[in-house]
Amino acid sequence: MRRDVFGAGHESFRAEVAGFVTAEVVPHLAQWAQDGAVSRSFYRRAGEAGLLGLGLDAAHGGRGPRDFRYNAVVIEELCRVGAASLVINLGGLNDLVAPYLDALCTEEQKRRWLPGLCSGRLVSALAMTERVAGSDLRGIRTTAVPDGDDYVLTGSKVFIGNGMNADLVVVAAKLGSPERRDALTLFVVSGDAPGLRRTRLDKIGLPAQDTAELFFDGVRVPRADLLGAEDQGFGYLTQNLPQERLSVAITAVAGMQHTFGHTREHVLHREAFGRPLAALQTVRFTLAELATEIEVAQVFVDKALHELVAGTLTDVDAAMVKWWVTELQQQVVSRCLQLYGGHGYLRDNPAARDLLDSRHSTLYAGTTEIMKEIIGRSVTGAVRRDEPDGA
């Protein structure tokens, strides 16, 4: 079906992104996967190409206007070449951190941080999740204690994209006692702050995506680096979650298209019993089912993208598209792997790589179960105080 979500400006930008991805991503992807992170120079090249700071004011080095469809173009073009690992690397600024900095930074903070981030000289990360507080933001245990002109930060964060490379980390913490369920505060922590330690996490997929656990052992954060107002962080975080969840869904449907594409080529050229696999009716039926399911997912995602740009995408709508599309991706990738036969079980097979790379999608930005909890509350009107908040 013809997609109507993008205009001429988006498609012109797509051509730019596609050229950049072909020249600056594809040749290096295998090495980055081996290293467990992209090179620092990649961020600078992305900044020079105008791929960082999407939606941020040009006066601070950004590439306005604020329109998430440009972010979606970057995601789709990375997934087109099998570089799902890099979606969070670039999205660390564009999709996760930028909305908070744009909305909450003072003018002085914008002058200090945004030009470096938009140029790729600085790398950013968002640190919410903890080992004891994943989807339940109210369970965060990291604390910040006021001390003179500083706050003293103590605690840890886990599953932090760009965590090893980050020069600036937006951290959610509680002022005083961790028992204050609804009172979160956001801080921008320098990557070289004394007391900040990092450990690289060993994931099963997305090998080029730098993921870390961060430890804050009495890290001093200047009051000038408070982001927004004290005790308002919970509202800030939940306000941006629909966009984050849609970003995961866009990645999932673009990933499905990539998997389907190379699987289709495989069955067209792989012979069995003297003819291509695609000549077998059961294979053609499988491809027909997958193509239809992916098309349905694309329409669903495009509708949600329209709603986001219009400012009408609700948290329930975002939860629906996130859980349904990411769960569908698990089925699509598994069925594509089956069409490769035994070769699909080899680690260097593209379907095997896609299987591992896609597995995070039902977990990241809120698990499928949390998404269903959000939707279930909406359709039943039932809310109990002892239930998880679903953030």
C-alpha cells in the first residue's frame, strides 16, 4: 500500500540518510559488532551529516523543525541494512535525550550541552531503569541528597544504551528517601564525574549497541545541572514514553521488512528437489502470510506516527502499537529463520542475527505485559494502588 505519512522533505532527507548509511555504517558494522560499540568518530561523522539533533533549534546546532517523522526515516534506513544495533546509538540523543533537553534545559544549559551533542563531539544517555525498578518507575532507589551547591547521587542504573560512551547522562533519582513513590528528579551527570563507574553488559543481540550498568558512588552533581524542577521527573518521564514506545515499534516493523527481504531472496535462489524453494506452495503461502502481516503492522505504525506528529497519540495507543508490532516481529523472524532450514541456525546467518537482535523489542521501553496492563486499565477502568504504574 502507498504510504502517506512522509512528505517530499522527509523523502529528500531519506536520500541523505541512505547515502550516509551506505558509506559510513555498512563498511564498519562488523567491526563495531566485534568491539561492542561504535567508534567515537562515527558520532562526529553523523553530526557533520546532520543526523544528530533532529528537532532541536538550529541556533544550538540542531536540525529543526521538530517532526518525529525525520527520526523515523533514520530508524528505517538503519534497519534497511541490518543495522538495528545503531538505532539506539543515534536515538540516544534524537529519540530519548533530546526531548528532555529541549523541553527542560535553561538557555544556559542549552548553550553548554546542545552544540556538542548535535555535532557528535558529545554522546548522551538516558538512565532510568534499575535492577529493582524496570517498568515501575516509582520503584527507583537511586537517591540525590542536597549538599551545599551540589546534589550527592547514590545508586545504580542498568540497561543503559550508550552507557559506556556517554559524556552526559540524564539520570532519574529521588531527593532524600527512596520511599517517596511519586517524587523523581532529573539530573545531567558528566561522564567524567568522580564516583561514576560503568560496566559493559553482555547481551545476546545488538552487538554494536553499547549497553552498560552505571554505578553512582557519591557522585556530586552541581545544582546548575538540575534538569527541570525538583520532584517533577515522574511527569517528565511518562510524558515522553509514548514517543519512545513508538520508536521501538518503528524499529520492529522496519526490522521485519529487512528480514523478509533477505528471506525472500533466499527462497527464490535456494534450490531443493531440482527447483527453487519459492516454487513450493507451502513456501509461497508462508511468504504471502508474512507479507500481509508486515503490511498490516506498517499501516498501524504509520497511523500512530501520524497521531504523534499531530500531538494526539495517547499512552494507551502507544502501548497497543508497541506490544502488537514487537510480538509480531518475534513470529515473523522465527518463521523466516525456518525457511532457511539448518542454515538459519548458524550464527552468521542473517535470520539468526535478526532473531537475536529483535528479541529485545518486547522488553525494551516497557514489556509486553506492562503494555497490556496499561491497555487493560483503560478498557476496564480498574486501577489498584498496589499495581505497577506501567511506566
